[in-house]
Amino acid sequence: MKFSPTSKKSAFWLGYRDNIPFWLIVAPFGLLFGVVATEAGFSIFQTMIMTAFVVAGSSQFTALTLLQDDAPTFIILATSLAVNLRMAMYSAALVPHLGRAPLGIRALFAYFLVDQSYATSINIYTNNPKMTLSQKCRYFMGSFACLLPVWLISTLVGALLGTKIPPEYALDFAMPICFIALSAPMMRSLPHFIAALVSMIGTLVFISAPYSSGLIIAAFLAMIAGVQTENWQKRRLKND
């Protein structure tokens, strides 16, 4: 997508508009979490506090499952961190574009960084290298301004409805579709494919690991596999 703004405000609204299609994923995802959290014994207040402070659906589901299993606090934190390790890679990829922003702005962006805002932002930044820092910041602001209210409202609705939502609605379709939609366009090179493949195999191999610690193992194996594959490609290219 080419970006030719006529004002700084247009960058914000472009970021907002580009993320509107994700409402179809974020809304049922938040609704599902609200339902599951209240079924697990969370109050509406506790559910909304977790949603507002964590702002990471997959990590929240993981933590909720481990809390139900009475897992140790360290395991809950470590597993949730492993699930969200991709955010560190997202942040590193955004540094060339947003790294010169004031510290307060970068801290705000770190809080609101999610799969969708990263995916749309990195694509437009890459395709439009002449965007100014101000335009990039405003685009990112528009992306999370579009997504956050939907996430919070849908979670609240799910928490209020609780078990009243009929099971035939099958809201759990949102999680796999979300990650397929976001990860498929990212599979642009062999290291990406290898890392994804190793993560899937590792998750299945270590599925019986206690407290879902297999996710941590699979994540580290996938990162190692991706890095090693990239290094192998560089050595091969140098030798050729």
C-alpha cells in the first residue's frame, strides 16, 4: 500500500481504517475471553483489569488456564512470557521506524503493541520508506485506537453474558483464525517456515509437559532453528 498523506491527521485515520477488518477477529476473541474468565471464577472487575493491563489475548488465555491448574506463579509468568516473546521481535523490527520517538511515546507504543497493529504498521512502513517519524507514530496510534476499544468492550460483553452464550456459536474459532491470518503473510523466507514448523512440532512433542511448559520449550527451539537456518543461508551465499 502506497502512502501519500496530505496531513498528519490522515496518517492516524489511515492506521485506524487499515485495522477495521480485524474487528471481526478481535471482537469474538475478546468475547470468548470474557466468557471463559467468568466461567473460571473471575469477577467482572478482575476480568477487565487483566484485559486492560495485559492486552494480549493468547497470553491471557494461557495464564487463565494455568491459574485454573493451580500452577506456581513462576510457571504462569514464564509461560505467558514465552507466548509473548514474539513481541520482543516485533519491537526490534519497529526500532528503525519508531526508535527516534520520545521515550514516553515509545513506552505507550510498547503497551499497545499487538499482532494486528504490528502487522499493518510494519507493512506500510516497509512499503513507504519516505514516511516521516511523525506520520509513522500517528499511523501506529490510529491502529491501536481502532483495536483497543473493541477489545475492551467485547471482553466486557463476554464477561456480562458469561455462560448464557450458546455453545453452538463456537466463538473459539477466533484464536486459530487470528494467528493464521497474521502469520501466513509473514512466511516470506525459509527461516520463517523452519521456525514455524519447529514450533508446531515442538508443541505437539512436549504437549504433556507439566503446566504447559512445552510452549516455552517449543518457543526456544523455534527461535534457535530460525537463527541457525538464517546463518546457514548466509554461509551458503558467501561460499557461492
